[in-house]
Amino acid sequence: MLFRRRRERAARAVRDAAATGFTVLDRRLPAAETARQLLRKAFPDHWSYLLGELALYSLVVLLLTGSWLTLFFDASMAETVYEGSYAPLRGLRMSQAYASTVGISFDVRGGLLIRQVHHWAALVFVAAAAVHMLRIFFTGAFRRPREANWAIGVTLFMLALFEGFCGYSLPDDLLSGTGLRTANTIVMSLPVVGTYLSWFIWHGAFPGTSLVPRLFIVHVLFVPGALLALVAVHLFLVVYLKHTQWAARGKTNRNAVGQPFFPQFTARSTGLFFIVSGVLVVLGALAQINPVWNYGPYRPDQVASDAQPDWYVGFLEGALRLMPPWENTVAGHTLMANVLVPAVLLPGLLFLLLYAYPLVERWVTGDRGEHHLSDRPRDRPTRTAFGTAAVTCYALLLVAGGNDVIAYTFRVSVEGLTWWLRILVLAGPVAAFLVTKRLCLALQARDRRRLEEGEETGDVAQSVYGGLGESHRPLPAADRYRLLVRDVPLPLEPARRPVTRRRRLREALSTWYYRDRVEMPVTEEQQAQISGRLAGPALEEPGPGADTAAAETTQAQAGQEP
């Protein structure tokens, strides 16, 4: 009885202290209002929306392990003699950066585990961010009003790649030094300014002694600060603009349906964080990665055998290996097209297309409305085919980055393999585009057949004439809703003559984008209901000079604002 009263008094004291603290905080900050809005926030319940959380929690593990590693890593390029516990390297001259990396691995308790968890977390972070962006692209979640958030996501992905390269280069081992030699060549391939920029970055001739300390500051201060700031803005916009959602009963283009923040989303998200952390720790403990002690310290006159970068920049390595050795001299300057095109122009074009694609698609469709329903990839065959072609090109370039290892493993000619990969890099994306588009149209035709005939029951019956046939049952209402409520624009109608070249190009692109389609069997009443589900949150008046092309498509399936 006595202990129960003590527990009750302690619990009451804790509640009073919490209430007092919250009151003090709410008088100075909008704590109650913010908490009320956050608790009312609806979070999506589909598994595909967790990909962004995978990237977020990998970033948290990265920050925790990276903060711990900074306590023991010395970014100095001062030369020293290794006297640590790893016997094969004793007595060898090396930089302090490499010696401290080996020391973390063998002389700091738990150091190797934290190093490997950090490296695995970096790989998972970039992979999760890439797959998250693919999910957004294939489902059309980059459309209005989320264009700015898409641009922030692309910028975050670029910073993640750069952050990974900086961390990869810090140990000053033979493998990372080979990568820095490649980076120096890429910088020097820039016309006119390349040599000056290389001299500025390396503070002299390659390899110099200033780059690793500079990369360390960039790796632990500038890029993480930019990442955290952009992640905060990205999450704020996600909460403010609400999430997209798959078409389902009760989910329209005017609402946001999901699970509440507490307790459902909080419990699920916390569990996902611990799962991600646990998997990364298991990987760090059991799967060896980046054994710098096997490579040895960097020497400018040596190159590591089987030198391969991390997977996320492997496509640049592959592009460099496939590019023919084209060099020209222009006005006394050497134009290194064999490096400039694959390592500068190719990634520049890639990220330019990523930034511009939402604007390009909006221009082609003439769509000015808001979109909060996710597209099924099959309903946008051209967009899906574009994404598949890009992934195919990336995969082939990644394979090309290891052409020497593949040739050695399978005992084939590296020159012959390189030529085959050159052909595949050009022909593979085209073939992937055509096949993907046909598959999407075939899936649309299958959806139409399911709507018309229903689902097969598996029961076979024989008619009075001796024929065999399978019975069908109508589709459930939820499946019919998902198949019918879709946002598929119609091609732009030809404008009255005369037309400008810009308008003619736009009509041609719109026809090419949306001509191939499979219409679903709907009645006029169903068509009206679909239009209501796809209607935007509010009717908007076009501003001065606004394009009126949206009025040239039907609202029935496009769901566009006239």
C-alpha cells in the first residue's frame, strides 16, 4: 500500500512537471498549435512511401557514426612511419590520414565496426534516395504543387553523391588516391579553366598535400550542413503539401487519407528506424567493406588493381571506359572529349533533365491543376518507358565500369567486351523504352478485359454443345475504383491555323506522349463520377498570359482544370 502511494505521487509529480514545462514552452513558442497540427497530420500507409524514411534513417546513422569517427581521424597529410598493430604495414611511410584510418580499424575498440557501419549506411542512404526518386518519378508525385520539392530532392541526391565521394577519398589509400587521380583528370578536361581550377582545388600540382584536409572540412561541415538544411525544408514541404496517395475508395484528388501521427505512424516509423539501424550494424559486423589496409598508402606512381569506385559513381567510370579516345587541339588548347563528354557533359545533362522534367511534362500536357493522386506506371506508358530506359542505361554503364574484371573472370577479350558494351549502351535504352511501353499498354488492355469480363473463378463448365468455358465473377468495387479512377491526359487538339513552330512542336510531343492508350469501359454516369474524384482542390482562374491548352483536353479522364 505504501509503495503504491509512492508510485502514484511520483507519477503525479511527473505529470505536473510535464504539464508545467509544456505550459512554459507554449507561452513562448506555438507548441500547442504545432503539436495539434502535427498530431492531425495523415501519413500514408502504403509500403512504397517508406523509401524516403529509409534514406532519412540511414542519414541519421551516418551522422551518428561519422561524428564518432571524427574523434579519431586525423586529416593531416604529414608523412609518418606506421608503428601500429597491423604487422604488414609496420615501418612503412604513409600520410597521417592513412595511418589514423588503419589505427581506427585495428587500434580503437569498436573502430572497425563503426567504420564499416558508416560506409554501409552511406551506400544504403544513396540507394534509398535513388529508389525514392524513382518512386516519385514513376507515380507522377513531382507534379504541381510539388515541383519545388522535387528540385530539392534532386539537389539532395547530388549532395549525397558528392558527400560519398569526399568520404571515399579521405583515407588516402591506394584505391581512393586512384579515384582522386581520375577526379583531377576530369577537372583538367574543362576547356580553358580546367588547369586553373585543378591548381586551385589541389593547391598546386597533383597530388599535393592540401586536398584531403579540405575534403575533410567539406565532408564533415559544409555538405552535412547543406544536407540537413535541405532535409528540413523537404520534410516541411511534405507536411505542408500533404502526401500523394493511390486511388482508392474514399481517396480523391481533394483529400489526404492516412494513418494519424500518433500512435500508428510513430510506432511504425520508430520500428523502421531500429530495423534500419540493426541491419546496418549487422552488415558492418559481418560484411567487410573498403579494407584500406589491403590497398596500402597512396603512391602517385602506382594504381590499385581492380580499382572500382562505389556503385553510385560507377556509371561515370563506365562512361569513361567506353568513350573512344577522342582528343583535339583548338587554338593551342587540348580538348579532351574522351573525358569531358562522359564525366562532365553526361552527368550535367542527366541532372539537367531531372530538374527540368516536371516543367517539360507540364508544358507538353498543358496541365495547370494540382495532382494528389499517384499514377499507376502502366497508365503513363511514355513516362514509364523513359524511366526504364534511363535505368537500363545506368545499369549498362555500371557494368562497363568493371569491364576489366568481367573480361578477366570470364576469359574474354576486354577490347571485344568494350565494343559490345558500347553498342548496348546505345541500343539497350531504346529497346527498353519500346518494350516497356508495349508492356504498359498490354497491362492496360488486361485491365480493360478484367473490367469487361471480371475475374476468372477457376471453375470450368461444359455447355450443352460440348464446349468448355471458364466462369467469371465481377471485380470487387475497390479494384474497379482503382482501375477506373486514373489521370490520363488526352493529346492536345490541333490549334487553328496559323500556328507557330513552338505550338507545332508541342502538339507533336503531346501526340507522341499520349496517343497510345487503352480506354476503359465506362458509362456516362461513371465518367461524371470519375471527373469528380479527379477534380482539383479548387477551381483556378488562369493568370495573364497563361496557356489555355488545358482547356483543349477533356476533363473526364485527364482531371485538368479548364
